Amino acid sequence: MNNSNPPEGTSTEEPPRGLKGRLLVSDVV
């Protein structure tokens, strides 16, 4: 279900980093 995985932090295990973190969280939800 990963339509677009960011180059930095392909895993959601990493801590949220600003917008990238928010995007990851949004993807998870």
C-alpha cells in the first residue's frame, strides 16, 4: 500500500521528521 515511499525513511520505524514524518503518518493511517 506504499504508493510513494520517500527516499529518506522508507520505513515507518524511523521517527517523524517534519513534513516527511507527517506524510509517513498519513500513509500509515
